[in-house]
Amino acid sequence: MAEPTNIKPPFETIQLNDMIIVADLSGTEIRQLREAGNIMPLETIIQRVQAEYPGRIIEIELEEENNNYIYELELVDDDSMVWAIEVDAATGRILQREQDD
């Protein structure tokens, strides 16, 4: 899968299997936030979301909103519907789930 052309620095992009991961922060900043306990590991977030909403994750974004970090995951369910799921990166609590266009 090619890297998206509409995403420009300072975003950090990582391709993991069939997923694209985009963050407003550098890999170093993300690691520091995780080590300080300010955000949960991405693996934990993925497990929590897929336990409640099974499907194939196709994109993950990490954003800072009002000094809070939010993971937004896009996934495709068994009915080929695309969903956007927002998760509090510090607690793993699912904040919102909506069908994506």
C-alpha cells in the first residue's frame, strides 16, 4: 500500500500490515507520552476496540484535542460498513462511534 499523498509533515505516518497510522506527533513524542502513562499503548487500544467492535482496522490517527489525546480508528465491519471510532488515548474509553462516509 502506498503512503497517502495528502498527508504532509509534521505528521508521523507508519504503515503496519494493511493499516495506516497517522499522528500529529513524532515517534519520539509518542513514546515519551506512553512511557509517562499519558497514553495507552496502541496495541491495547486496538484490542479494546476490536473486542467491542470487530472488524478490519484500516486507519488509525492520534490527535491532540484540548490537551487530551484521542485515537481515531477507522474499521470495516463484516457488512463492509466503514466506522470511525474515537477513543480516549489515556483511558481507552470509547468516546464515539459513527458510520463513516
